[in-house]
Amino acid sequence: MNNPGFKPIEFDGFRKEAGLNSFTLTPKQWIESTGAIGLISKAGRYGCTYAQKDIAFEFASWISVEFKLYLIKEFQHLKAQKFAQLGWDIRRNLAKVNYHIHTDAIKENLIPDTLTKQQISTVYVSEADLLNIAIFGVSAQ
């Protein structure tokens, strides 16, 4: 996805050999053969292999089923949190967008010219409360 220079033909060769007992593959061989990016491998006494975090997560998931389950649970938890927050924002934005339409409709259709300012305020409050119940499921009180 993020590596336009990746060599899929070399990858297919590794995939065919992967089930054999004699098959071995080092990170350095993988990087050189396939043109892989996101991996750095250093040989020698203080050598090590570094991987981009998505690659590291995939490798750790392959090594440990327990890690994979923790990763899945955490992903689901974060998505649920995001959905809950998004649901609140959508309702809030809907109320915000419709506020002017709603107040204009109240002014034009529900408020007679004979009401005092206090009575007009009461009409607006009761209609706003009705809108809160319809959108958020709770009243302002």
C-alpha cells in the first residue's frame, strides 16, 4: 500500500517456499529481495531489526495470540469511544444548524403580537425544551 517499489514476484517465491523445513529468511534478505521499506536491519554484535509500527504490530500479532486479542479489544474500545463522541457531536451540530430555523418558525407561527416579553420568553423556552427532548432525549431542566 505504501511501497510502490515493492517486488511482488520475489514475494511470491518466498510464499511458495515458506512451508518447507529448509526455508530460512532473514530480515536483511527480505528487504534486499523485495525492496521492502519500513524495516531496518543491522547485522553484527550490536545488530538489531527495527520495523515501522504497523509492521511491528503485525509481527507481534503473529507471534502472540494474546497480544493480537489485546490489540483487537483496544481497537474495539477506541472505536466505541469515537462513535459515542461522534454521536454526541452529530446531534449537537444538528441542533446548532436548526436553531435559527427553529427560532424563526417560533417567531412567525407561535408568538402572537399581543404577548409580553416575559410570555415570549416562556414560549421560546418551552419550544427549546421540546427540541432538546426530541434530539437529545433530555430536557434543559
